[in-house]
Amino acid sequence: MTPPRTRLALVPGEPAGVGPELVVQAAQRDWAADLVVYGDGASLQRAANRLGLPLALHPLGQAPLHPRSLALVDIPTPIAATPGQPEPANAAAVIASLTEAAQACLDGQLDGIVTGPVHKAVINEGGIAYTGTTGLLAEQAGCDVVMMLANPIVRVALQTVHIPLRAVADRITADDLRRTLRTVHHALHAQFGIATPTIAVLGLNPHAGEDGHLGHEERDIIIPALAELRAQGMQLVGPLPADTAFLPDKLRGFDAVLAMYHDQGLPVLKHADFANAVNITLGLPYPRVAVDHGTALDIAGTGIADPSSLFSAIHTCTTLAQRRHTP
């Protein structure tokens, strides 16, 4: 019997950013999954008109009108979005697009979610406390998650995410480190199909602390935590000095790298291949993949935004969703 087609939610994100036009470009392609857009249909139609591309939007459950069409769960914005000019009054609609799409995944109606870029400051200006979509979806699902960015060259998971640098050291605890590594290990095995994942773990300090001379976190926290997890069968390398861990010869031996903080690992990943990088949330009960770029308000509406990251996100989310249903 032929398995049912994979169905993914596609959320454009900030309607005044490049998200709508990227979604329109995605609609011009044939994918191995059916896409259901959660967002403001009028913004999508205006983006299609600006790009001169065909787009038909139809209600969820209705047969597609033609190949360049998308199913739509319409979540209108109170104010018509103007490219490059985000409106705080539209913040609630942006958040509703994310939470309604995620709820459809939690309810088993859809198999995964692909998210476009949102504007954190504008959402907060709209009166909604918001630190990021990763945390929003984790709270909704009631689970611990890990942020991992990936491209064809490297996967980088983060121990801490969007916090000030001076707060990082206090957030490196043995309990949190063990929890993160278990989540990453499980995802690499169950979602990415890697039988025995090897994870490189970076040190927090230069030279990975140099035996305590440049910081004690490696000696007192990271090394004991890794030893405990190795005893449970996990393949872990480190803690490694961050300045040499990403050398190509070393990377070939790792399935993922765990960085201690945001800017320790992500500049290397983005330098290696920014266009095809995606943001994956590990630990959710469904796959969630996001683009690895912002709203690009300065070029919104011009039609020059590169859709590569969104295309990679759709492909990655489709692969992860299909693997979940493969015996």
C-alpha cells in the first residue's frame, strides 16, 4: 500500500519581510511533501504579484487549483503589510500562525513545520513577550529542546542560545549538558538515521581550559559529564579547543558539534555555507526546520532575496518527517 503523502506546515513569518516572497518562490516547485501555509493570504498574493509569479491559494481540504497553488490556513493581519515596514499591530497574527501550525502537528494533522523569519523586536513592541520561535514551540509542546543549525558541511548544536556572553559560564551545568547531549544523540539516531553518532563537544574557554589554567569549567563540569555519558555508551569527543575543532580533517569524524554558546560555533557554520544553512529544533514531537536568516527588511519586496535556505528547510523537514514514519 502506498504511504500517504507527507504534509508540512509552512509559515512565512514577518509579513513585511522577505518571507512571503520566498514562500511564493517555493510554490513554483514540486516537492516531495504537500505544503500548507499558515499566514496572511493577502500578503502572499501581493508578493506573487510583485514577483510576477503565478499563485493560487485554496482552503485546506480543497483540491489544488493548479500546480502553482498552495493550501492556506488564512490568518489575516490587521494592517496590510508594506515590505520593509513591519507593524507591531500584526504581531499577534504572526504568533498565531506559528502556534496554530504547531498545534496541527501536535494533533497529528500535519507531519512537520517549516518556519520563515520573524522580527523579535516588532513582536515585543506588539505587546507579546517573545524571545524566539524555538522557545515558543517548546513551551507549547511542554518539552526540552535543543537548537541545531546544519548545512551540507556541518551540524552545530548549541548548549546556550540567546543570552549575553557574560551569562554563559553560569549556564554551563552538568545537568543541562547531559540533557542537551542526550537530546542531540537521540535526534541524530532517530531523526537522521545515524546508527552510532559521534558528537564533538567544544570547551568553553580558550584551549579548552588548558587543564584549569584558563578556566575551570572543563575540568569541573564538562569532562565529568562527558565521562558519565561515555560510560552509558555515547560516542563523545572532547572537550575540544574551538579554534581547531572545525578543521576539515577533524569534522569528517563528527556527526555533530556541540558549541557552548551561540557565536562560538555558528560563525564557522555560516561561513562554510550560509545559503543552504537551516535551523532545526531537536526534541519536539515533530520536525521543525527554519531558515537560517532574518527578515531582510532592507531588500523585502525587491524580489532579490535568495530562497536557498527555505528550499533547504523544506527538503530537510520532508526528509526528517518521512524518516519518522519509516519502519
